[in-house]
Amino acid sequence: MSDYDQFDIENLAVDLSETVLPDEGEYKVRFDEIKGGRFEPSDKNPQGLANITFTLTIYGAEDPKANGRKIFQRSPREGAGAYLVKQIIKVAELADPEVVVPQAVNFKSLLNRAALVAIKHDQDKEKKYEKRLQVSRFIEMLD
């Protein structure tokens, strides 16, 4: 069983009544969870493209409703779409982001670290909104 089919996706109940993107802006976040996995297989990638999912929590925001909000961000770990992973590696100084051969990176060292992130909302051609995350710098270790 792969990472993407752990649930019966044909009969999966969802509740989107409280789905709201955080406002655009800069936030302090804590890295709470980091998981590796794979995107669903496709004709182009029959095994599924390797990905990494970051779970972040906003804290210290001016708007108290933003504090405690979770941000889930999934990014490819390889290929042209791995720009967020490359950015995090560079900003956190986990490895040399200019090394183009595959390398092992210890993402566990990011857990409970705080960073400043910028959130921007993009609207795609199907009029669906999604967030774009940019990590500007790591600021401290948290308990």
C-alpha cells in the first residue's frame, strides 16, 4: 500500500465548512511534523514523484485568530518542482543546495525550529486558490 491510498478515496467524507487560507503576509511558524512520501503515480512518473510534507503552526501573529493555525505544505523532493525543498535546505543550512547529485538531508533537525515564512495566494486557471509558501529565514529553537 502506498502513501496516497491509505483511505477509500471513493467514499471519503470531508467537511470544508471551515476551510480558509491564512491571510497573505509574513508569519512566524514552528515546524511540527515532516514526512516523506510519494505523489500518486502518473504516466510520466509510474512510481509517483517523491515528496515531502511539512506541517507548520503559526504563532505570535498580530491577528489572534491566526495563532495555532496549521499550514500543510507538500513539495516534490526531486525535479523542477523541488524549489521549496531547495529553499529550505539553503535557508536552514542543512546541506549545499547547489549540489545537483542526490544527497541525504536530515530534515529532522527542523522539528521545533521556528522560521519566518511569507504566504501568498495564487489563483490558477480553474479559479482554485492555493497558497504559496516562501521561507525567508530560521529564527529560533522552540520547546
